[in-house]
Amino acid sequence: MDVIQRIAEELSVKPQQVAAAVALLDDGATVPFIARYRKEVTGGLDDTQLRNLEERLIYLRELNSRRDSILDTIRSQGKLTPELERTILDADTKTLLEDLYLPYKPKRRTKAQIAREAGLEPLADAILDNRNLVPEQIATTYIDAEKGVVDVPTALDGARQIIMERISEDAELLTELRERVWNKGILHSGLVAGKEAEATKFKDYFDYSEAINKIPSHRALALFRGRNEDLLSLTLKPAELDQEEHQLCSQFVSKRLQVKDTTKPADAWLAETARFAWKIKLFTRIDMDLKLRLREAAEQEAIRVFASNLRDLMLAAPAGPKATMGLDPGIRTGVKVAIVDPTGKLLATETIYPHQPKNQWDQSIAVLAKLIEQHHVQLVSIGNGTASRETDQLVADLMKQHKELYFQKITVSEAGASVYSASELAAKEFPDLDVSLRGAVSIARRLQDPLAELVKIDPKSIGVGQYQHDVNQVQLARMLDTVVEDCVNAVGVDVNTASVALLKQVSGLSSSISENIVAFRDANGPFANRNQLKKVPRLGDKAFEQAAGFLRIMTGDNPLDASSVHPEAYPVVNAILDDTGKSIRDLIGQSQFLRSLNPANYANANFGVPTITDILQELEKPGRDPRPEFKSVQFKDGVEKITDLEPGMTLDGVVTNVANFGAFVDIGVHQDGLVHISHLADDFVKDPRSVVKTGDMVKVRVLEVDVARQRISLSMRKNVDAGDIVPKEKPQKSVHKPKPQPVLQNSMSDAFAKALKK
């Protein structure tokens, strides 16, 4: 298979573009680097196209490798005909390739193999070749007690096993029947007898049926989880009219065996063989294949949803370089306090006990006030775990009692903070600091810059995934790693303040090179220009080429070093300066003048119009941050638990997760509410992500509150009445998370993490 041509067709681009991108990837270039700095080479392929190209390249190369292995195996058996070879070479999916290989695949000793060893294959061939034969009569000549063929039924059963195996290994028939069942099949789930108590969370699936090709990913994964926990049974029916479809499929098999007249003895016997082949061999295989197909599709969708939510979370609005106090709430163990300066450097720590059993409310306020005044704290970041709402009230009382202190309080997600606290990275960063206090540091820093702090945590521990532990972990990790890489490189990194964890996500930088950058910075002081990076041990020309454009030096020798203009393109900027007679400092930020320049005037053999256009746009606002403006949402006073809710209430909330069936919204009552897709807007909504994304601040109306089941139905429609219930025709997952609080738009949304972590 021509991989380049195939990918070009799938992406609707030219083969030359694909070939160029593949060459760059094979040479070690990263997708962010290619997308930003090699537009002329790839003909302008963007990062989304390049990610799809990369994924398909991996798949098709694996496919070709498997194809070569299969061809070698069949060739070694002496069974590779020119026609078979062409068919295998034309196979465009792994499923079809394995279907074709099935007859030649080494297998355990089957009933058909035993029958062949007993000399019964000529009997099977004789019946297939002459439909006028009476199978019972011809079988008498194959009785041989020494070979285990003791009578006519044994001989005929052996011949039937041989024919059934041949039929079950017919790739064309298997493909046709598999697609037929996929398009018509019904998957039914039922409760395993005696498991009522343990299976409560799967109550919606005790007697549930749906077309297998229509089941959305979240329901499919719930079904498979129930089966894996031995709480649900999953039965595939070939169609709604089960028995009728079984008969039709048996007739397909009979047709494949060229059964034309069942009044003939052999044809009648073969028709029965076809029925057995369908029920015992083919449908059993198809049942397994289609459940696997459903699971794989559901996993891919779940991974995509996880990646989408992770991207929104990591590209959340940063509060910026401000002195920040982090509070990690606790009741019996106290509230852990950490203060960091505008660069994230730890200044002070403390533990206070405002809650039960010590109830040191006033003393705690006095301690916080003193720390805020001493360190000129501008932001107080409150983790949204246990005792978060009570700690939020503590800070509110502090603000009332000490009006001379000017600061803003915001509750943030603490998802993954405990993972970071106990990590090797945290131990290296704070070797003498108690684990619990490290969490408070993380809570403070993730308010200042969510991206810089969240990169220290395994993406899977951030918890914005749905059934994340049920999906393919290798594929999940690969997808999440690409999301982190794309986010970090989209924003850029200040090389003089970045941690090793952040630096290693930069295009071209490994963990060891990142450690060397930090060590060099500690030993020699801040980098004054990008060229100094070349002095870092092991940071060679290739790594510099990949990384330099994404590394920022904010107050260095050259203003261009604070921008995304790559050092290799500095000569282009110099040509613009020479042509305009301006200095670089006079040129930067002059939007009207820069937009008057014609990019084509500065294009050359190395840099075309796309790159020149990017350079001019970057000069307008060097190092511009693509993340949104920092905002926060405040939940309604007096509405702190689910029993405080009443239908008809209008509340402010923050979107914590967007799934295919709707959006979950944190309204501050320790339980996310669901805005069903039918209530996201007054108009029809096909994709919830076209309306909202994780972190968006929204206004919702309460439709229904089910305290017993901990379910809240919400609406974002303008024209809706309280009690206008969300559609119930499809099962919905119950969602729960501990202690939600006011959260940052696009930054600290965590409810999905807590809601769907199971």
C-alpha cells in the first residue's frame, strides 16, 4: 500500500504535502514545529491535519508491517498464489487483513484438523462436488475405526467440520455478514442473576436494548464495564427479528455453498451445514468482532472527549504573576497555607485550624491577615476539596474584618494536587516541605498559571476523562501527551522561569536537556539571548532548531527573543528594518504600519509569504498569549447543597465537562447538574461543543432535583419552564463530585474530574 497516497486521499491534500510532512516527522521534527515553522515545506498543513497525518501514518505503517509478516508466513507454507497476494496487498484495514490470513494462520488442533487427519477431507470435497450423492451412503466408505471414524455419523460430522471451517474463513463472506449485522444488529443487556445489590449503579441497563451501531460511547463503555464486573450480560441479536435474521444469514451461507435444490440429498445436507456454520462459527466470530468494534469506537470517542477537555483546562486563563496565597482545605487536619511570589517561588507556609474540632476561627483569620499583609498577597486560591465551602466563608469573613487588605479570593480545582505532592518531582522541588503543604503550593500556582502547574501532573490524574481507566491506556497516554505538547508550544515558555516539567514539553527538548537548561540557568544566571542556549550541554543544533521559537526571553538583549519569531528568520526581520529604516523597537507594536507592508516583498527562497505573514503578525504583539482573559464565577449565597435547590432557580455556574449527550455544570452544591443536549440552546444542537466548552461561565435554570439519586437537571434555554424535564428515553449516568466551588473560567474546572472518576 502506498501510505503517502492513501493519507493524501484521506486528508484531501496533495501527496507532495504528505511526503514532506512525513520526511520531517521521520527526521525528528515535532508537529508544533512543522505546523508553525515549516508551512512552505508542507504547503500549509495545520496542526490538526498534521496530528491526523501522524496518527494515520502510525496505523498504516503498522498495517504494512503486519501485511509483510502475513505474506512471508503464507509464502513459507507454499500457499501464496498471485491472486491471494493481490488481495492481501489491497487490504486496507487490519480487520480485513486478519480475515484473509485466517485460513493460513497457525491454530490449535481443531475438530476440522482432526477430521483431516482421519482422512475425511475427500468426503467433504465429494459432497461439495456432486450434489446428487447421498451423504450417508458415500460416508460408509470412509469408516475406519483405527482413525477414530467408527460409523457414518462420525464420518459426516468430520466432513461437516471441515466445510464449516472453510466457510468461517471465507473473508468475503465474513465481511459481508459482519457489515449486515453491524447495520441491523441489536445489543441487549440484562442483569446477572443474583447481582441486584452490587449492580445498582447499572440500574438503567438491567433491561436495555439499542442498535449496536447507534450506541454512543458513554453508554457503550458503561455496558462493557458492567459486563467486566460480572454484573451485566451482553447479548447481540443479528436484527430486531432475531430468528428471522438468523434464517436469512443461514441462507447467505447456503448461497455461498451454491446450494440450489434442497430436494437433492447433498444440497439438503449442505443447507443444514450452512445453518450450523452460521450459528456456531460465523455468528460467534461476528458477535466477538462487533463488540470489539463497538468498544474500540467508544474508546476512541472517550479519548477524544478527554483530550478536548484537557486542552480547555490547560489553556485556561492565567491570573498572572501576582503574589498568591494557596489554601488546601481540611477539617480535622487543618487548612494548609502556602504563599508564593509572582514568579511562583515559595515564600511562607502555615497550618491553621478554623474548623472542628479546634474551631480556631478568629485566630485563623488573624494568621491569614498577617501573612497577606506581610507578603502583599493579591490573590487567595482556595482548593475545592473537603471543607472548601467552609474555608471560603473563612476568607469572606477575613475580607469583611480587614477591609484594608485588597485581594481577590477564587476557588480552584485541586484535582491532581495530591498526586503532585507525593511525586518525585515535588520531592526534588521541595525536599524539606511536608507533603500536605506541597499541595497548597500547587493550588496557589495553578491559579497564577494553570498550564505551568498542570504539566507537572500525569494528565490521567487531572481527571477530566470519562471511563478513562476502561480505555486503551497506550492510546490514551499518546493522545494526552500530544495535547500537553500542543498546549505548551501554543503558549510558549519563558526559559528563565520555567520548570523542568514545563521545559520538557517544548518541541525538541528531552527531560535531560530540560534539566541541563535549569542547571545552566542556576549556575550562570538568566539567559540574555537565545544564542546562549547553544551553550547548554547536549542542546545541539537539532534541538535548538526545534525548540528556539517556543522559548521566550522576556527582558533579553534582542526583543525578538521574546517573540515566536524563530532565530532562523531573524534575517527576514533585518531586511524589513533595512527597507523601512526603522529600528526593531520602533517597529514592534506598530500594527497599522506593519499591516501596510506587503509580505511578498520580503519572501525569498527559504521563507515564503505564509512565514512572512506570521512574522509581521507576531511583530504587532510579540509573545501574545492565546489563552483567554482571566475571569471567575461566584456561586449564589445560601445555595450550598442539593437540598437548597428548587425548580425554577436561575444560577450562575461553570461548565466542568462537555460530553456527547450534554454538559455538566458546577453550581456550587457538591453535585454537578446536567444540561441535556436538548436544553443547551433554543435551537437544535447536534454537537454540544458547538455551544459550550469546559470552563465556560453559564447561566442555568433548575428544572428538576432528585435528591435521592443525587441528580440535577438544568437548562440553558431561554424559553423554558421549571419542571420541563430532560428527555428520559436514553439512560443517563449519575454524576457526583465532592465539594464544588466558584471556579475560574477555562482554568480550574474540575467537576468533571470528580463527577466521572469511577
